[in-house]
Amino acid sequence: MPFFAKVFKPRDGGKKGKLDDAHAQPLPPPKPRWEESWTRKEVSPDEVEELIHVCTQELKSRALDTPFLLLPFRPGSDATSARSFIRSFFRDAYEGGDQYRGGALRAELRLTEPMVLCSIMKWCWSRLPGGVVTWDAYELFRSGEQDSGMAKHAFDTFIPISVDSEARKQIITDFFDLLAAISARGKNNGLGGRKLSRMAGWWAFEHPDHGKGFDDGYKTWKR
């Protein structure tokens, strides 16, 4: 199947001849200190997978009827609480603590306001490399779905082998789980499936700024 040819194609081609010096491999850039966490431009899926999962469960349990829950730039919104949580979360991780893991994390988020949970989650979504889904994972999934004749369980089958990590798979699953739950209550919260799908594209995929203005951005969004 063409899908498997894309998934399992060699990824080390062209690297021969570049490793003559065994000690010349560049060191990875240091991770930002916790003091800089709120201003980070990128977070890895492994860092925030559990946080996103718990936020998703909390929002599903008590915020699905909130009007326009995922709408950005809400009047009167205040990022202070979300910023404080993000700083504390990464400080605990930086110091090797467990205050923001497992049951302790669930207990903390259970006491957090839904709009703060939403801000925390969107902060994480917007800083994942390539977006929540990534174009590469989507193209592999689309190829697999077409090869399977639009099989009923194409998502569960092809997404796990289209992504680069278990954490990314869980984040994608939570992402669509929340969107489905919100759209199912669209009559109450004002976010039906069509409106949500247009909005969710900004988090699902990376939209690089090529400096070509609104028209270029709109073409990327329409993709």
C-alpha cells in the first residue's frame, strides 16, 4: 500500500559522509528555565501530554455548555491565572517535583476555573512543533484513509502509525475528543461542527509567517 511506503521510507538517506568526526555532533539547545516558561515559543509533546489530557477531561466534565468556550480574545479575559499556573507547572518539572503530576495534577485542575483551563490548553496547543496534528501526520493519515477505501476505523488505525510519539498520539486523540464533545452541545454553547472545524485549524496545523501578508495567510488557512 502506498501509505506504508510513506510511513516506512528510509529516513537516514543522505547522511553518509557527514559523520566522519564522531565527536562533532551538535549538542541540543538547552531547555528554557522555568522563569521563561510563559514566553516559550515551543514545548515538546512529552512535556505537556498529561496536562492537556487532564484539562480535556475537566472541560468535558463541566464546561461543555459554556458559550463559545474556545473563542480567542474574549472580552474581559485575563491571562494572569493561566500564566501563574504555567510558570508553576514548569518550575515543578524543572526542579524534578511531582506536585503537577498524576493525582496531584488532577486535584489542582479540578479547582481551576474552566476559562483558565481553556487558556492553559490553548497555550500548549499553540506551542507544539508543527501544531497539534502536523501536516506530515495529516498527509499520512489521508493517504491511509484513501488506500483503505475510507474505512470506518481509519483514524484509530492510521493516526498511531502516522505520528512520531505516543505523547503526540494522545494529544491528537484528546484534541478531537474535545472538539467532538463541544460540537455535540453546539446548540447550548454556540460552537457547532462547521464553526469549530474552521477555528480548530489554527491549532491543528502550523501556519508559518512568510511575510506575504493576509492573502498568503488566508491561502494557508484554506489548505
